[in-house]
Amino acid sequence: MKTIAFICYANICRSPMAHAIFAAEAAKRGWVVRVLSAGISSDFQGSLAAREARLACERHGTPMSKIMATSVASIDLSGARRVFAMESDQVAILTARSAVASDRISLLGDFDPLRRGAEIDDPVGQDAIAFDHCYERLRDCIVHYLNTTHDFGGG
């Protein structure tokens, strides 16, 4: 089974939302893909995804399973076809600390069809509107990636 992973700082906002969005979009296409998400930090290990992130997914009709924050150090990314990070410093950390080839690590924002920048800002501590904007941006990037990639049968 093909695997994809989403990485952010704490694995409580952006990467769990991306995880849920990707799983829903892949299911719509009938694709069987293992989706992982994790954080560079282990500070929130075992915490449930942020309430605001869960509510944003709910408002947009995207089911989010009970994703618990996981540190990237505790998951095996070696078989991942693609690992998406939200910020450049996360790409640098993944490149330095993981067994994933650098050509399989990308900034998710690089797939933004509206070209709003390569990095996807963390909405933590902001209002519901910021979480909705983050959700929409994540979804735009994921749908564009799925529509243009050959990694998972699209393109």
C-alpha cells in the first residue's frame, strides 16, 4: 500500500487537517492510501488534534478520525512515497534526521494552485476564520497535488 505523510510542528492543527483532507479526497477517487501525520516536536505527543482543527474539518464536511499527536521520531517514514511539510525548516529537519530521500520531501504549499507561498502558516491561537482559511489552503494544495501527480494514480 502506498503511504503519504504530513508533517508540521506539533501535529495538532495543520498536519491532522491535511491527513483528514487527503484521506477523504483519496477515498472519493477510490484510492487506497495509508496516510500518516506527525510533528517535528514531541511536546504534544498523545494529545488529540486541536479542537479548532477538528471543528474546521467538521464545518467543511471532512471527517477527522481521532488523530493523536505523534512525533516524527516515533513513526517509520522510510516507505512513504511523499512526505509533505508545512514550513521550510521542517523540510530541513526531515532531510537531516530521517531516512526519507530528499526528493520525496516537499512543501505542501508548493502545490498551491493560487500560489499563496510555499509555507502554510500555523493557525494555532487564532480564531475559527484562520482555521477555515488554513483548511481551505490545505485542501486546495492537496486536491491540486492529487489532480496532477502520478504518485497515487492521478495526473
